[in-house]
Amino acid sequence: MSIASSSKISSDLRKQFNERFGNRARFDEPLAPYVAYGVGGPADVLVFPKTEDELSWIAHISREHSLPITTIGTGTNLLVRDGGIRGIVLSIRDTFTDIQILGKEDGCTKIRCGGGVEKPTLLNWAVERGYGGLVFSSGVPGTIGGGIFMNAGTKYGCYGDILTRLRLFDFEAGGREYARNELHFGYRHQSHITAKTLVAWVDFSLPDADPAEMRAEVERIIEERAAKQPLDYPSCGSTFKNPEGFSAGRLVEKAGLKGRRSGGAEISNKHANFILNKDRARASDILDLIQMVQSEVYSKFGVQLECEVVVVGEEPYAQN
Ligand SMILES: Cc1cc2nc3c(=O)[nH]c(=O)nc-3n(C[C@H](O)[C@H](O)[C@H](O)COP(=O)(O)OP(=O)(O)OC[C@H]3O[C@@H](n4cnc5c(N)ncnc54)[C@H](O)[C@@H]3O)c2cc1C
């Protein structure tokens, strides 16, 4: 039995992608190198669009050929199944990467940041210039688009706290801007961004702050995280959201699951909410551990753990 992908991209459609995007469209492209876990099967086509016009073309092709669209950032919160992702996968990590200063008001600098900008890049850029507000994100990887989708954050804050406006590209309805008061942000949750929309850019309002003080605080937070988190092996950070009133990691630890393995994946001994790719794991190894933890924690404590990691793609298609 061999494992094959069931790509739906016809040769005529490949030609159209090639004409429009050149080497920015890659067919049957393995996704493992593009995601933090380093696991997962291929995308039928992985595209790196540069403009909203290109997004409109992709949206049109998606509708015409019934091809689903999946957006990925840097895959630091994404588990791609071993069969890969059918349809069109978009990455804007190398393209929507402008950071612009819009102006200053009441001791705050307003900036516009592309959805593909990586969080550490934005943090360093802001700290160098004396723009505060982003120190909470020290040590958090991924793109700003992925960070807004997840409302990523730490005990020091989250992106929803500093966002003032954003532009979403909706694959059905096109681009639209939203003011902060039209949006709701909660714990690893927000109201408007779905799998059918892409964060094109975000405006932040950043209060003036001292670069040296911020640098020291960034270093302190990064050290604090390194002391608690297993950063030597690939992971997606916290696997489960903290249920109301509980720490997910503590529940996993109390269930006696630290160090449990499935194939090449392991529940970290250092931080029980991290599942690591310890040794050439497959996505199915990680998924097995996720399901095992959910079932053990539920049977021991009656608490249903919700996955924070976004799982996409399909199981391998078996060919005889
Ligand atoms: C070591 C480690 C530590 C971490 N620590 C933290 C932490 O402290 N706090 C925290 O909140 N998270 C943490 N994470 C998780 C992760 O870094 C964040 O969730 C991050 O925001 C994901 O960004 P990404 O670009 O990698 O998104 P991806 O993982 O690629 O995608 C995540 C989701 O966002 C969507 N998405 C990505 N880009 C866009 C876009 N432009 N428009 C619309 N949707 C988009 C994807 O479709 C997917 O559903 C950690 C991860 C690791 C590996």
C-alpha cells in the first residue's frame, strides 16, 4: 500500500498559476518545512500572493474550481495532517511585510503592519524606536496575521489590547477595514477572522517608551519563558487552552501524562502542555497524544480540554 495525495489541480490550472505567479506557486509542495512542527503532507498548491489583486484572482479561481483556501503564517500554531491540504494554501509571510508609521497622537505612535510581518521583527523594530506596547509579545513566534487570528498573547497582554484597526480580505466579499470597536477579542479568540478571511494589515497604537528599559524587560521575559518552556524541540507552544479556572498543563501533569510518547512525539517533561516532535514524528503521532490527553483528563477530572493548536488538512489517502 502506498500513500498518495489526491491533488485537484488540473494541468490547465497549473499553467494559469504558473503564468501569474511563476515560482511563487508551488505544486504538491510538502508543508513540513513551512510549519514549526516540521510535520504534515503536501499542499496541492502553495502560493505566495503579493497584492490584494492577486488575492482576488485566487478567490475567483477558488470559487470557479471549488478549491478550498487555507491561510498559513509560519505554522507555529498549526498542525498539518499527514495527507496534506487539498486546494490552495496561501502564505503571506514573505510578501505582506511592510511596517509604516502613520503618525503621532497623544504620546502614541500609530503604525500599520502587514499581516506577514513576524512578531519578533515587529517587536525589535518598535523597541529600537522607543515605541512601547509590544513587550508582552516577547518570545512569541509567528506572524502578526496569525497572532491576530489567535489573539495571541501572554500573561502580559495580547494583540487585541493595542490594535486600533485592521483590514481583512474576505475570499467571498473582498477587502474591508474594521475599527477596533467593531471587533471583539477574548482569550485566544476573536470575533471576525475566519478560515475564509485573511488579515492583510493591522494598525497599532504604541505608547512612547524607553528603548533600554524595554530591551531589559524583553530579555527578562525571554529568560523567564526559557526556564519554563521546552524550546529545544519543535512544538506549537501550548497545545490546549486553559479551561476556565484551571491550568491545562497542570491537569495534564496531574493525570500523570508527562513524558508519554506516541511514535516520535512526546509530552514534555518540562511543561506538560507542550507536545514535542522529539524524533521524526508524524502528525498522526501528535494527534494520538492530543486525543489521549483529552480522554484521560476528561475521565480523571471531568474537564474537556480544547485544542489551542489549529489542526488542518486530511489523513493520507491510501492506494492499494
Ligand atoms: C515555542 C512556542 C511558543 C509559543 N508561545 C505562545 C504564547 O506565549 N502565546 C500565544 O498566544 N501563542 C504562542 N505560541 C503559538 C503561536 O506562536 C501563535 O498562535 C502565533 O500567533 C501563530 O502565528 P503563525 O503566523 O505561526 O500562525 P499559524 O500557526 O501559521 O496559523 C495559526 C492560525 O492562524 C491563521 N492565520 C495565519 N495567518 C493568517 C492571516 N494572515 N490571516 C488570517 N488567518 C491567519 C491560520 O489559518 C491558522 O488558523 C507559541 C508557539 C511556539 C512554537
